[in-house]
Amino acid sequence: MTDVVPTVCRLCIAHCGVLAHVEDDAGRRKVTKVTGDPDNPLFKGYSCPKGRALPELHNHEGRLLTSLKRNPPGEFKTVASSEAAIEIADQLQSLVEEHGPRSVAVYVGTPNVAYPAGASVGNAFLRALGSSMFFTSNTIDQPGKQIAMAVHGKWLGGEPNFDDADAWLLLGSNPIISKSAGIPGQNPAQKLKEAQARGLQLIVVDPRVSDVARKAAVHLQLRPGEDHVLLAGMLNIIIQEQLYDKEFVRENVSGFDQLAKEVKAFTPGYVAERTDVPEQDIVRAARMFASAAIKHANSGTGPSFSMYCNLKEYLLMCLNTICGAYVREGQKATRPNAMLPSYVPHAQALAPFKGWGYGEKMRVRGLTDTAAGMPTAALADEILLEGEGQVKALICIGGNPMAAWPDQAKTQAAMEALDLLVCFDVEMSSTARLADYVIACKQTLETPGMSQSGENIKYFGSGIGFQDAYGQYSDIVADPPHGSDLVEEWSFFYDMAKHLNKELFFAAVFGFAKYKEADMVVMPLPLDKKPSTADIYAQICASSRIPLEEVKRYPHGKIWDVEVRVADKEPDCEARLDCANDTMLAQLAEVFAEDFRQSWNDSTFPFRYIPRRHNNFMNSAGRSIKKLSGGRRWNPAWMHPEDLAALGVQNGDSVRISSLHGSIPAIVEADNSLRRGLVALSHAFGGLVDEDDRYLEQGSNVGKLLSTEVDYDPITGMPRMGNIPVAIHPAS
């Protein structure tokens, strides 16, 4: 007999409501099929290929069913998770006693966004050891969102509802595939279709004719890495033509005159030459955006990978700000919260605050903790650099540094230099293969799930999350396989803390910590009575707008009739949004001084590598699933057909892609949606440094083309990870 159970997919931030088909397998619940849930009021039956492959992710033959320990000869042998917790805890304590708390670090990968207990309890355990070396994938993804917010400030009234907008600008974002900023992630293709049917004007900035670009009223197919130049040009047009919101600027903005002065050099002609976009299209896009009554602009990961990530996000914020692209007093607030605390937004600014230069200081490149988190691109150096403060132990929560971190050779050297490497994973990733312990984890449907993380993600950057007061909770749907010994990450950290008698304080922050409307849940995890995941989730939601017990009454999810109106500016509020930050405008001057003509005429490296999302994979997750890979486990190097012809290669041929820092083999595939001169590959593929010959099996690791020590951001340390000059030659 098959039971059909409503649940929450947690493979990405969209948190789709789906139906799990569950069968009895000798006394255990086994998920055999996942489909969209037509009774879910928000998703209405929508699901993506990754979500529909959940059964394969749970049941595939390569899944880890027990934890592993590396023995002296280098072979892995099974170890009980309870035994591993004691052994690892003792080793960590010894390292702290010998080398100090800073010798232990934690890295959290992207998948753990959907599991609020894992990273938070891991952080609590690290703090209990006395270390602040906590790193996430955020600082090698889109750290500019938080840095820009720090120097610009935040409009607390929020952004408009996409369903009401007259115009929307997407900069390097393809939410139909990535479920990222801009179009709501709940069936984004349908959302866009409905919006355009009522008259929405979509502006897309992308060097590729992406899924959303095909539907744009204006598509600016610019050279990669010139997004900040385009934004400066649009700001100049809007200011010169007096299209900005004068009242909003007068009441809420500082530095407008200085901004106008600095962008004046970015004339339509200059920007057109530099971006290789027709001048009239740039002017049309600027006028279309500024003239719309309700509008907003969002960005994605691609532009962040080029240089000047923070500047790009800052200028995007300035664009929204001078155009008044926000919700005002008396209007209905977007994202009113359901499983987050209730709040009343005010039509006022959150003042700029210190975005870097505090907290833990790195020993390399003058980097520090930031508003975006600790600089992950410096972590390999912290492991390799000997001396006081050297990192000796690393715990990876769901992350796969060998696939995700820039500078693959340095990353592998760092992993191999550690005294202790612990990986929480569901399969033997390339990083796990180098680990001392690999802790086998439960999969999505073997744990309770809730949509709260899909709401909380909005505090990492605008344009993400649920526009309505939506909530869903799911109990455990499937049981772990027979004979397995699987854990949840938070539980393993708890067991280590109990063994060491270290008190844990779980902290969850909702809102903007610099503002009084922020809310924090801090709770001790008693060592004498271990809580369940459900207990932790209940504490996280203790102050939510909709009580958790009420959410549980609606297993298919529910949209509550919650209307929150933006309140007037508080009488004592003097905060203003800053459009003339010294650091950002100094970077803009650097950009204008660049010799862009020479950089685009490099005969040694005539092509540019750019990143690209894959609809069937979430970073490195899903690559081993045949249903998702179709049996093709490599990441193609997509190029324009005319470029392939000029190189004398065809679809399926092997090539060698080389940068100043390294080279990789790849399989080419024609794609006329790209500009000529570009090669696009998905990241998070490939194996170890010396495994290039296995690229048909593992794919090509673009991290080998990157260096963390050249062209890096001075604030977050994020290196140039896209728009990389490369040469491409047929493989011999």
C-alpha cells in the first residue's frame, strides 16, 4: 500500500510543497516517488527536477549508510556514530589545549540553509570551544549584498510585491532555474507569465540569452564583468533626465549630489562602448525602469563572481533608492512573516553600519570578519600558514570545499595538511575522500521539515522568500535504510558537547541585528535531557506570528490572511540611505580608470569563462543521480557555435581550458544563447587535483582556473570567480 504524504522539499531556498509517495519496506517507510502538491496553496502542484528526484537521492547505491574513519594505511572503515563523536570530541579538545581555540574551524555549505538546527548548533559547539572561526559559502557567493547594505543602509519598509509591479530589473539572475532573487521562487515561470499578462515590463541584464532574458522587454546582453559600469550609466541617465524620485531622495537620502558627480563620466556612449550594448537600449532600459510606478531591481550570483561584487550591489541599491523603488507608509508590506516573529515595518531607513574591520582577524591579506561573515577564501591559507593561530581542524557541515572553493590546488593542499578533517555528508564527495572522519547523515525526508528557513533567507538579500504569510510543517516522512547508522548534524554536535561537558547555547537571529525590530532566540540545550529536532524547531518558532501548532494543522501548507501595513517614519528617526560611501565611490573611480580596451583584446587569453546554473543540480548535490544527470556526469563547456567552428571543434569534442593560474579538460557543447568569446561551465564539478583524466566521470573543476591571491576583494577576500580570461585549445 502506498501512502501519499504532503511534505516540504528542502533542496533549495524555494521550499516547495510536494507529495511524497511512501511504501512499506519490511517495516520501514521508503519514499518511492515525489510529485508536486496540487493542494498546496502557494506552489499549486509545482515542483522541479531536483525535488522529483528525492527518492533517488534517498535510495541511490552510493549513499553513505554508516560513518567512516580513516585508518593509518589510508583506508576507510566503518565506525559507529556514537564512537566517532567521542573520538572527534577528544581530538578537538586536545588541539584546543595545545594550539588554542582558533585551531578549530567550521565550514557550512549551501544545503544547510534549509536545516536551521545543523549550522546553529555547530556554531554553538564551536563557540563552546572558544573559537570564532565559523565560515560559510556566503562569502564565496554573494557577499556584496550584506556589504552593500552595511554601507548604504536598508529601507525598512521593504521592496514591492512582484505581483503588483509595473517593471522589474534582473541583473545576472535567472530565477526560472535558480529560484533566486526577483521573481518569486514558487513556480517562477508561471509567476512571470502572469505578471507580463497584466503588463509587467521585464529588463534583464545577462551575457547569455537566459530563460528569463528570452521573455524580457529589454535584454542588455553585455560583456561579463561590466555590470557596475552599466549600473553607473543607468544612474547617470536617470539623474541627468530628472527621472529620479525627488521627494524620496530629499527626505531619505544623503550623498545624492556626490553620486551624481561620480557617475556623470559614465555617459551612454562610454557605457555602450565598454559593455558592447547599443546605446539606445541602455537609455531605454533606464527610462523604462525609472518611469514605472512600482518597480525594483535584483541581482544574482553571476555578476557577484566578477570583480567589484560589493560595488555592483551598492550601485544596484542606489538605483532602487533614487527611484524610490520601495514600499511606503500606509502600503501593504511584502513578506509579512508566518513562521518568523511578527513585526511592524516603518517607512524609514536603517542607517549604515560597520560592515568589516571587526571581530576575528585573518593572518593573510588584511581580512577580517564582515557583515557577510568570515572570509572563506582565506580559510585554506589559515590552514597552510604555520605559526600561532594556525587552523588544525576543520569540520564541514554539508559543504564540499574541493568542489566549491576557489583555487583547487591550494584547497587540496589545505585539506591534506589538517590534523583533523571531519565531513558531514550523504555520499563520498571529493572532500570526504580526504577526510579523517565522514559522518553519514540523514536525508531530507528522514527529518522534520518546515518552511521557516525559506522566510528567514530574506535577511540575506532582497528578492528572496515568500511574499505572503505562508507556512508549512512536515513530520518525518521516511525512515533511514535498514542497517544504517545515520545522524543529524546538530545531534552529533550535541553528543560531542555532552562528552566534553560543554554547555551549548543555540542562537537564531531574525531581522536586522543593528535595528531594534530584530528578534533573537537564544536557548540553552540542556545536557541532561537531549531535545529532538522537533523540540528545537518548536523553540525556533516560539515567537512566530503564526503559532507552530497552528501551522501543523495544515499539512499541505497555508497562506494566512495577514495584512501588515508599513507604518509612518518614527518621530526621532534621523537615519538616511547613503549614496556616497567613500569606499564604494573610490572603487567606482578605479573602474573608470581601467584600460578596458586593452583587457578585452588579450591575444593570450581571448575567451572569458563565466559561471552557469544547471537546472538538475544544486551545486554538487545530485551529480551522482542518473535521473538528474541522464548518465552524462560532466559539466559541458558551453560556447557559441561560431566559436566552436573557429576552433575546429564540434559538439562532444574535448578541449583544454587554460587561465593564468591553471588548466582543465572539458567537453564542449554548442549554445547560441551565449555571446561570442565566452565559455560557460557549471561550478561544483570535478574530483581531486590529479584526477583530470576522470573528467568524463566527474566533470571539470573550474576552481583550478582561479587564484585566491590575485584579483580579490579587499573586504571579503572573495577572488575573481567569473569573467576569467582563458585560452581554449582542442585536446591533443
